[in-house]
Amino acid sequence: MAQAAAATADGAEESPKKGGKKKLVLIALVLLVLIGAGAGLWFSGLLPFGKSAEPQEGHAAAPAEGHGAASGTVSSSAPPQPARPPVFFDMPEILTNLNVSGRRATFIRLKAKLELSSEADTAAVQAAMPRLMDLFQTYLREMRPEELRGSQGTYRLREELRNRASLAASPAKVQDVLFVEMIVQ
């Protein structure tokens, strides 16, 4: 009888352990699903807080509640301010050779304009012009003619030159590099 009591006590100890492991796995699975759903809502922008709730550039923030309630009128949002026209800065013409392995030299002639965010940035760009020309020249000299082919090559060149111009004219904000003329000979 002592053995039977000991056997039932052992059996009683084993069943809660199995149930405990199952419960632990089930809880972990539920937590994993909830975390995944929360991350999905966060990145989709459906949650009311976080990065997606901040007003984006170009969008006006919502007016404070009760702003027009004291006067009894409903206030409409202020008309959007007209966007400032872009400021363009003419770069000097660049004529340099490309990186080719053959005997025959291949040249690129580039005329470009920098699109700046404000008129005040033109002074900073003008002051950084020697550095800008150096960065543009050295980058172009390392390019191969194959890298410039097609719209994708032109897009990559534009992005690289924009990044270099932003670094060289650091306080100024260079928004884009516009190609006026680009000839590869």
C-alpha cells in the first residue's frame, strides 16, 4: 500500500509538469503572436503613437482642440503657405577624362545646376566651390563609361554628386543636382 501511495504521488507530480510545459509553450506562442501583430500595426502606421503619428513635412499639424470653441465659431485651418520657388545655382562646366583601360581616352563634359533650399545657401555653395569642383572631378575620373549608360547610370551619378555637394557645402542644403548637359565622348 505504501508503494501504491508512492506511485500515485509520483504520477501526480508528473502530470503538472507536462501541463506546465504545455502552458508555458502556449503562453510563449500567444506572446509571440501579440508582438508580431503589434509590430505589424506599428510599421503600417495604424497605431496612434510613434513616428507615424508625427506630422510629416509639408503637412500642417492639426489645430488644438477648442481653439475656436471659445468664440463659438468653428475655425478652419489656415490656408497653406505657397511653396517657395526653388533656388538654382549654376556649376561651372566640368570636362574630364573617364577611367578606361584602352589607349583611347574617353571624356565627359558636364554642365549642372544645384537646386538649393533657400537663397541664403548660395553664399555657402559659392564659398565651397573649390571643394565642390574637386569632389566632382575626382569622382568623375574614377567612373567608367559603362557606369554612365542608361537612366540608371545617370540616376546613380546624380545621387552621388548630390551627396558630395551636400557634404562640401555643409551648412547649405543641396536638394538635387540637375544635368543641363552631359556628353560622353
